[in-house]
Amino acid sequence: MTGHNSCLDTERFRLAQKRLRAAYGREPGTETPVVEWNVPMLPYTYKEMVQDFDKMLEHSKDLAAKMIKLDQDWPAFIDTLCSVVMVPEAFGCEIVQPESDMPWAKHVIQDISQVWSLRAVPPHEVPSIQRNAEWIDFAQRKLGAELPFWTLDIQSPFSVAAQIVEPTVLMVACITDPKAVHHVCKMVTDYTIEMMQAHIRQMEHPGFPGRNFPSISENIGICVADDTPLIMLSPEMYREFALPYNSEIGAVFGGVHIHSCGDYSHNLDNLMEITNIRSIQLHAGPGEFHLPDTKEEECPFNRARERLAYFVDANDITRGDVYRGRFREHYAEYVLPRLMCGDMTGCILQSCGCSGSDVEDFRSAVRWTRAQLVQGG
């Protein structure tokens, strides 16, 4: 980080980028990247960092330095602000910022007929969008462009619609007034594209696909956070109300990388129809996204892994009661046997994780995970 006692190992940084580039490109015979960014953070709340850029700067430098020390394949980056509320705020939603949690948006529409009078203000008049732009300007002046910025993730159009419109009202309208649902989704799509294009232009060194994913300097497309429709919609409803708008985003940006929490297997085949779909993220484990026992099992995941890159990670919910607090057993008994029984081309694997509070604990988890891949290979 220019002028700030950078501890960046440029050779290791290039190796991480090379491994990720090969994985996202589904190059056969290449080493599976093992990544980790979930390191102990400084004790600042999100609200504190948004209000005080010096604290956000300290957080970003500390996070980057810790990631570099892990000897893992997630290139260090400069953090950005939360995008979840940005587009809803542009359409008139009130934003609630808790003292010690992430912001959320209050619904502005309770009657689906109100979407026909819905209007958005320009991005430069939206406080959350403008604050992120101010942060990027500030950080680029202080740090330069040696490390990539973590490009914002797009909240998928249907997900944003479910923030603007009360969700039950929106779901009912999918049946009773589908034209109104399409209207709001199209408005959100157009606005999101405009916002993201300006966001990418502003950064001297954007990282792609951005938030939620290990990111590289080459433009391989952007992340779309698609939790709401993937989980809540049936395959038929997803094809009507989510797929067209995600495909429009994929056509504009040249690549889509889908994030979602939960088990979205019932819509995974739909994801493969998104224009320029490149990769998916899944929280693999008995408590969330269930992996098939064998590569021969006829299921959406086995079909997807033959076509897409896939980023596999884990958390406390994912491990479920069976593996709660048993990080390495979760990987050794559940995740790795199910992944390694098939072709791992395109796999990006987060380390097994740990309960430690020291960087060395996470470094050990990275080493252990990489060793299991070598032994199993």
C-alpha cells in the first residue's frame, strides 16, 4: 500500500491472482485456490467506519495486512461500503442504521399499484451511494492503487424490489399483478446498471467480481447477490421474475457471479441460463447447501460444476448441529469427500476456518485445508 509501509509480497500476490484466474476460467489441471478473509477484525462498528473514514482506512489496511500474512489465494483488497441499501434508498426507502449492525431499508410501498408512480433520484443525490464514492476518493488519495478495491456487489433486481415493496405484497403481486412486478424490476435493473458503471469507472484498480468473492484485477464480471429470489421463488417464478433481469446485467457487464445464502438447489439449473454466468458461491454443509454424496448423483450441483466455477465456503450455520465447532471434521468428513470425488476444475475453496482469535490460527487452517487437497489428489 503505497506510502504506508506496505507488507505486500508482490510474487505471492501474482500467484494468488494466477490461481484464481485459472479457476474462474475453468482451466483443467490447475491447483485449487485455497482462500481466507475471515480474520479477526478491528473492533469498529460499520456505523463508526461510515462516519469516520480514518477508522475505515485503519480497518482496510489492517484487513489487507492480515490477509497477506495468511499465505492464501485471496488477494488482499481495500474494503468498500455495504451496497444492500443503496438502490432502495434511491427509490425512497428510509435507511435504518443500527449502532452495531449493518443498515437495512424500510419498505416504501404497501400497495402494489403504487409502483406506477415510483421514481428514483440520481445516484449523486443518494446519501449511501455518495458516501461510498467519497470513501473511494479518500482511500485512493491515501493508499494509491497498488491493491484492488472490492467492487460492490449488485443486489439483484428482485431482491431490491422486495426491499422497496413489502415482500408479502410483492409475492402476491407475482400472481395477481405481474406487470407491476416486472415494472419495478425493470426500473431497478436500469438504475443498478447506471450506478455500477459509475462505481467501476471511479476506481483506479477495481477488483472483480467483487464483494463476496475472491477478486482479481482482470474484469471477469461482477457479483450479483440473488438471495431473495433464489430462496423464495419457485423455478417457474424465478424464470419469469428474476432470470430476465439478471441476464440483462450479465449482458452489460460481461459476467455474472452469483452469491446466495441458503440452499438454492431448486433454482440452480435456472442460474445456468443467466447470460454470461461465470460462477456461483455456496455455503456447503448439512445446515445450508447440501452437497451430493457422489459425482454420479443426478442433481443440479453436479450439472453446475461441469459448466461453472464455484466458490465453496462455510460458516456456523452451514456446519449445522452435526459439526458445530468442529471445523476440520466438517471439511474432512463432509465437504472434501463430496468435492474431491468429482472434477474440481473451477473450484475455489475457503479454508476450513477455526475458532481462534489470532492470525496464526487462520494461517494453520489454510495450511491444513491445502494439505488435505494435496493428500487427496
